[in-house]
Amino acid sequence: MMKPTRSWTTGLGLKSLAIVLLSTLLVSCGSSKKYDEFIPTRIISAGDGMSYLGEATTYANPLTVTQTEANTNGVFDHWIKQFAYGYGLTTIGNSPNSAAQIVSLSTTPPIPGLHTLPPSGFSIYAGIKAQIDAAIAGGGLRSDDLLVLSVGMGDILELSETYLRNNPAETPTITRLVAEAKLRGQAYMDYAHTLYQNGTFKRIILVNPVNLRNSPYAVHGETIRSGLGGTGGLIDQMTEQFAYGLKSSASTYPREAGVWLFDATNLVLNINLAFINVNTTDPFCKATPTVLQTCTTVNTADLSTLNPSVASYYTTNSAFPNYVFAGSIMPTPFVHRYMGSMLYNRMRSAIGF
């Protein structure tokens, strides 16, 4: 018997809802109802900068702009919170030993220094594995936990920064960087297999990175490296091969368990955002961001620090506009809400657990 949950459309704006409904039609064709469906009672979130929800119990330091009425009425500024809300899970903590319904193991804010390797907080394999190892050692994990593991953003940025440093002694060829991205994708899938096979988690959602090829970081990265072209093409190739690495190591699991891949790489790229006037290239926070800039909470009192077109939009519409990028890297709540709603929709379809 199907178990009741909150409607996944609750709280979405009309424009956002239009996108999600369009995508729903594409993924629901041929689907059927599921019986004895897995409905999580707790989500363990781990991974790179896209997983970060906040530290300790305050959660007052988000990385992206907070839009009007965000985190109320079913509208959330982070994809994990949007996804979890569909199952009625809302309380957040950092420890599996707490009563929280969403346990965020990623507690290092990805607010990077300029051109560090890797960019601070955008965790790569060792850091992500350490998050989970610490949770295992601390106890409190349950057999019915759903692990949502976001990977790849830190790896793509690290490889991109290796290229941008343009140091002949350390900079691999583009061919080697692309090949390395694929190997890293394989390593994450192998690790997810291990967590499943040893019984740590029965159900794992592995989320690959949003493609940053059109981000302000990719477009403007060459301005700080004399003689280098833009990194958009390289980022596109590395992200594609990273996803191939994940898929090439995939295995067959029973429908109700195992490792399930959510392809965020092509999620935004495959949706035509022009018809709803979404800005896909400019950063929301500033007209000319530093290359690795992230963005903190924005409200009406801070509009003087924003791109002037944003301030003008707010004056006219009494709301923040739909942008893809908050700063040079991190997506806005518009993308987060879409990701979370799409993930929930697919999990509830015939292809989910």
C-alpha cells in the first residue's frame, strides 16, 4: 500500500512549478505505482559544498541568497531541505545520535580562498570519506537511513584550478585532467558500493555535480591567467567524464535497495530556462565577482551590494529574480528548489526505491 507523504508541488512558485511539471512528464511516462515503497524517516546528507546546510544548530550561514519566504510554506533554499520536505522531514542536526530528521555531515562551509587546491570546503574524496567514517565511528546510524551523497564539485574545481595555475612543473595536459575526472567518478561509485556491501547503508543516492561550464567562474576564470582560454570547455569535459566514471562502475541492485544515481550534471543544462526569463550566466550577488566567490544571505537592506539590475528588478517586482548562479559558483535557491523537487519526484516514481 502506498504511504501518504506531502505533495512534492507544495510551495513551488508557478514558474518553478512549470519547469518541474514539464520534467515530470518526461520521467513519468510508462511508470507504474509502487507497492511496499521505501519512505525514509531520516536522511543522512554528506558530500561536497553542495551538501552544506550549516554548522551546529543555528544554520544561520547559508551559501546562497535567501529569497522571499524561503524555508516557509514548503519553499526551501537548499535542495536537501526541499527533497526531505516531500517526506515530511524538516528538523536538521549534525549528529546521527540526535533526533534530527536531516543529519548533515558536511559542516565545513565552502567559502574558498582564491585559488587554493582544493578550494577550501569544496571537499574531495578524502574529506567526504572522512565525514562518513566519523559518523560510523560515532555510532547512531540506522538500517533504514537514506544516505544522500553529493560528489564531484570539489574535484572539478580542484582540477580546474590546477589548470588555471598554469605552472608547467605541475599542470597536467587537458587529456590527463579529463581522464583523472573519470577515475575520480569511479572511485566514488566504488566507495558507495563498499558502504552498501558492508551493510552500513542499505540505500544510497549518489548525486553527481551540477555542470559549471556556463558559470561566472568558468566564463571569467581566464581573466586572472594570462594566455589561458576560458575553462568552460574543460569543465564540461571533466564533468561529463566524471559522470561516466560513476556510471561505468555502476552495478545492478534489487529495486528496493542499493546505490541509485541522480544525474544533476545535465539537470539544468537540459531544461530550456529562456522561456521563463531565467538568467543563466550572470551572478546574482555582484556584477563582477571574484573568481571563487560564494554568496551570503541577501535581504532588502543589502540590495546596494548587488548587481544594479537585481535592485531594479526587486523595486519593480517586490521579489528576487530567477538566477542560476548566486555568486561565481554556487547555484541560487531557484536551482536548489528544482533539484530537490526533481529528486523527490524521481524517487517516488517507478525508478526510485
